Amino acid sequence: IHHEAISVPSQINPFINDKTRWQFSATLIEVIAEDITSCDCRLAANEWEGDEYPIFEAIPVGRQGSKELHVSLAEPIWFNRERLWCQALLVLSYVLAAGQE
């Protein structure tokens, strides 16, 4: 893979205060306990090609993207991480949007 290095994001706390951080944590715990997930995260069988969890993701590489790098998506590891990431992103988006009102 040949490209310029990507800058590391700043380490700024997204929460305006401890109350907002607590609200995020408490809500995320509830979302995880209730197994709530957002649509369009490729977590549901109807979002997969076929009806099975994909075993790899093809990432185009090369100067013209003519080659593919196959990255393993071993379900026991990546499915659970993807679900948690989507749940946290859903809650974070909600908490930050509510804080702007």
C-alpha cells in the first residue's frame, strides 16, 4: 500500500462535562444489555451478500486499485467488535446531538 501517512486524530474529549460522559456510559450499558443495534452497520443477515456473515472483506490496493487485499472477518472476533462499535457510535451521536439542543 503506497500512500501518504494519515494524521492521528486529536485526543480531544468529545463530552462537554462529566454529566454528558456519564450519560453516554449509562446509555451504552443499556443499549448493550438490550442488544440494540442500528441499521446499516452490516450486522443483520439482510445486509450481507447472501445470508451468511462475510468471512473476508476485499480492500482495493495498488496504484489503480486493481488488486485486492482480503482481510479476514472471523466472526467470533470481528462481529462482536463491529456490534459494540456501532452501538457506541449510535449512543455517542445521540448524546452529542442532545447536548447541542
